[in-house]
Amino acid sequence: MSQEESQCSSYKSSQDSDFSPSAREIRSENQLENYLEGFARGAYMLKPQLSRHLQELDRNEKAPRYPCSKCSPILNSAKESFTSIIHPADQLLKRRACYPHPKKRQKHHRNISKENDWLLENVFDVLGNYQFCQPCVVQVLGVGSERLAKLREVKRNLQQEPTKIITKQEVVNQRLEKNVIMPRAVQETFHQWWSTVGENERVEVVAEKPQHGLVGKPSNHAKTGLQEQFLSFVDMNSQHNGRSNSSLVEYFFTPKFSRINTPKPDESNFDIKMKSSVVGEFNRTQNEQGKSTCSNSSAKRWLDGHRPKHGIMPHQTDYCDTCKELLQRISSTTAIMRRKTQSGNADEEEMTKLENNKKSVEEELQKHKEQAQQGYRYYKDTVNKCYTQGKRIRQLEDKDNLSADERAELDDLKDSFVAVLSLDFK
């Protein structure tokens, strides 16, 4: 044997030895077979191999076989129609020019959009559920699982309202006339078409979505009795604000309430703020009667859901309908100007007109505030005058011996005091 032949034979023997099982593996397999047949000794030495072998047998027995016998015949019969979905001939010529490589050109023969339409119609039902096993569709049709998941989501979004087909008599008995779907070929009105439909004729109706069994029932955490008590407390401690153009708040709480939530324990003047809180005062009355209390979040939720037009009374100097109307006009004009500027469609003449309108409203608001300030100063001066006159009247009445001048002064003070009050409350 030459030197080259010996080197080749040694290489083959080394290659066979690399891929052949070792003596330990062969001995382990023989021991495992002997143990399973009942001839092996020292079973404690074979526990890892035994457990691994038994798990593999169990996994092979339980693993489902795809494609299954139920889906395979149907999918194989439809596979030809699915694989024949390709682009038209004129488009294929353009794609062949763009993809000169044979594999890429063959891949881009497929019309993915038409394939997706075919899959949406044949693989999924109306509600977006699989009509076949998902692994069967993947193996038989060669479609990826991620693609099927996206198409399933598309099918579910398209079919938000499933339909069902029932007779006209069932529609009348279940009062589902509003859910009936007219055929597209019908040119008549619904009432005309509905009058011609027979009693036993079948029509398509939008199926009502099944609701949860607890819909309409109070939950275990719902405090219906406490909610009614809180709402009655709100009604007793609120009144209509009397504003004609108020769109947000129509009812104000009584003036003693300045907040809805209870204050935090570390806030200053905690006791005073607690008495001016709607929730705090409600909880105090509930504790006096031995009833349960509510939290800030529950009170906020009940007010938003059942009393959305209730709010805290603002300061008396802010109680003006004219100010509110003028501020709304200024805000509306400013929003229109900003929107036109951002969109790029701002006409110079139109913007000038809006700017002048805004300035006129602002001037009107300034004049109104000046008049209101004058009235407010007159009111304060009148109150101070009444206070000083009343104080002087009490001093003269407490005096025993009045002179003629003091008696005349007292009469004049009483007349002017009554006159001022009557003028103030007109």
C-alpha cells in the first residue's frame, strides 16, 4: 500500500470514528433496552437515560400530526386555485425585467393582494375564526403564521357586526326591524320592500353582540345605597345659579363649600377646610348617623356620571354674565385666527377684520369692567356710609337726654339711612 492510500484510509477511519457512536453511548442504549425488558440491574444508574427516553416516547405519542386528516383533503383540493393566483401577463413582463434572477422573478409572479383576499374568504369565517387548523394551512398552502395572524386581525376588524339569516316572522317576534339589511338590488324604500316580503321568507339581520352575564347587575363593590345618599345630599346643598348662558355649570353648591375633595391631613387649617369640603361634610353627617362614608374618587365619579352640571360657587365679583359672554367671544376669535395661521390659508384682509373684531370686543370688556368697578366702589361707599350712620344712630338712641339739635340729627339719620338701604336693594 502506497503512502497516499494509507493516508486516505486513515482519514476515512478518523472520519467514521467522529460520527460513529461512542462505546459509552452504545453501552447506555444496551443497558436501557435491557432495563425496559426486565434484565438490567442497578436501575438507579439509569434514571437520567430512562426519564429522557420515556419523555421522548410520550412526546412523540402526544404530538399531533399535521396536516391532519380532516383539513388535508379540503386544503389540497383548494391548493391549485390558491397557487394559480398570479399577476396578469402584461405585469409579469415588467416584473421579469425588474427581477432578472430566476428565483426572484418566480417569487414576484404571485399576486399577494389577491392571495390575501382568497385567504380572508376561505380560511376564516365571518367572526375571524380559523375554519382549518392553523398548522395545516401553513404546511399545505405555504403561508407564514405571522401573515395569517395579520389577516385574521383584518378579518375581525372588517366584521365588527356579524349577521344572521332568519325569517320575517322571527324578525317581527324579536322586534329586530331596525337591524334588517336590505338587498342592494332593491330600489324601493324599506317600508315598500318590507311589505312585499313573505312571512316565511328569510332575510339578513345584523346579529346582536352577546353581552356579559353581569351586564346590568350591580357589582359586589357597587355602593348603590351610599350613592343615593350622596346624590340626595348634593341636591339639598345646591341651587340653580340663575345664569342664562351657562353651558358648563348650572347648579352651584351653597357658599359654605369651597372645595369638593377632603383636604390632606398635613394641610394647614385642616379643620376649616374639612368643613368647607362637600365630601368631608357628607362623611361627617354619615358618621353621626352611623352610616358608611365615601371616598374622593367615588364622589368625583358619581358627580361626573349623575350630576355633571354641579360645581363650586365662584367668587361673587366673578358672577357676571356679560363678562363671560365677552370672554367667550374673544376666545373664539383667537382660536379662529390661530387655526387660519397654522393652516397657511390666512387671508390678510380677513385676518385684519378678525383682529379689529377682537380689539373691539376687548375694548368693550374693558369699558364694562370699568363700569362694574365704579358700581362696586359706589356699593362699598354706600355700605360704609350706612355703617357709620347706623353706629351714630345707636349712639344717639343710647343717650338719655338729647338736645334739640341731636334729636333733629337723629331724625335726619334715620331718614337717610332708610333711603340708602331702599336705593341699595332696588
